[in-house]
Amino acid sequence: MNNIEIISVHYKTPELIYNQYQSVRKYYPTIPYRIIDGSDNGEIYFHDLEEKDEFFSVNRFGYNIHHGPGMDYGIRTSKFDFLLILDSDVSLKYPVIELMMEEFKGYAVGKKIFVNKKGKESWQRKWWQPKGQHKITYIHPYCMLIFKDSYLQFKPFKKHGAPCINAMTDIYNQNKTDLLSEVKIEEYVDLKICGTRSQWGINL
């Protein structure tokens, strides 16, 4: 696995990244691992990890870049073909990259759901809204393996909510959903639901 980088977007919840770091390095001690840090409080995080781990780095913006643009920046500036994107509140229970590479079909692999054009799943439908609108295949970015060259061929990720919706809608409209594949990610990772959002909100 010489052509992959792990990235995670961080916002003022360092305890989540330290937890993630321990789990990532348990299975992947030398894979390049980069934090896209949008913390806007002037505090410098993760110097200790940078000092002890030559394969770990941080891009510090000094303002809240937000989830989608942070992922977009990480992908576009990567020197590697593949990226494992992890939400900051995700930690690994088992090694997962190998399985994701096996299942990869061209754009991204991860947890597959079906959403409407606003990125909402069917269970989020209000009673007055029409049925049958949840046709867009969406790979959830909380643990996603993505191919950089394919990412650049479609619309970029956006701010929050469903940050991949423009890209996934673009893929759907071009009849290229065969580029999206699934792994039962929940069996391989722990997810602290709304780990950052519970502290700082979503700021749509």
C-alpha cells in the first residue's frame, strides 16, 4: 500500500483525533496520515504527533474550513492516488483498507445509502413529501476510500449536511453509479455519533 494516504478533517476536538490516531497506527504504522485542521481558536494541535511520527502531518488553516471543503482540499492536494477519508469521530476496530481496495470499482467505496437530491434518506422524509425520491446512490464519507483522479472528474464535495451530495448526484445523472461500491464499514470502525457536532454544532 504505497499509493494511499489517510486524511481526516478536524475542528477543535483533539481528543477524537488522538483516539483515531491510536487506532490507525495500530494497523497502519507507516501509511501517510494527514489532518486537515480547520480549528479557528488559535490553538496549535498535534505538534507532539508531528514530532514523533514522520508519516503524520497537519495542514492548519486557522479558520473553519468545514467538512466538505476540508475533504476536497485534502484530496486535491494529495500526492497519492487513493485516499482513506475518516471522520474525526471514527476509529478503526480492524484493518479495513485491504478489503476496501478489493471492493473498489472506480470512484469510491464505503457505506452505501440511497438519498434524495438534498441528501436525505427515506426515513427522514416528512409525511407530506412524495415517496420514491430516494434514488441517488451515496457513499457516506465517515469512512470512504476514494480515487483522486475519479474525484476530479465530478462535482466537488460541499460544506456540510451531506457533503458528497453534489458529487453523488453528478455520478447518478451520468449513469455511472457502477463506480460506487460497498463495504459493511460499521463492522470495521467505531463511530462516535456527532462527536464534533455535539460540541460545536454544524454551522450550515
